[in-house]
Amino acid sequence: MQFTEEELREQVGKLEGWKLEQDTMVRKYMFNGYMKGIAFVDEVAAISEAFEHHPHITIDYKTVILRLSAIGGDGLTALDIRQAHEFNEAFEKNR
């Protein structure tokens, strides 16, 4: 399901820590140790494989930044919102 700009802002607003940057959803996750961030990235990778949709991942010591962007330029969809929810759940388990 593709969202209007207003619907997308509303949906992203419900996601803890996520924000919109143009046509990309972004969240920065902070960890108290490097290996906790790496464990989180491992879980993000497994979730991404299940969704067949992969975020851009930046690892900077104890900070992990995820960016979800539109598949094929079609705009962010409900898939991105569901995936962001799962990433947030993985963060709660790994922090």
C-alpha cells in the first residue's frame, strides 16, 4: 500500500525514533557497546532477508543508522512501516 505524503508522515510519526528525510525513513540507534550494535545489525539482516527489502546500514562504533527507501522509486509503503516496527522490536531486545 502506497501512502499519500500526509499518511506517510502520520505513520512515521507513530514509529519511535524514525523520521522522514525526503523519500527516506531514517533512525539512529545507540548502543552501550560495539558488539551490541553488531548483534542488532545481524538481526536487521535476518529481518531484511525475510522481507526481501534491505535498508542502508551505517555502523559508527556504538551507533547504527538505518535508512529505508522506496523500492524502484514507487514511494515508501506499508512494507517499510512494518519493517521499521520489527527493527524497533529487535533494538529493544539488543540494547
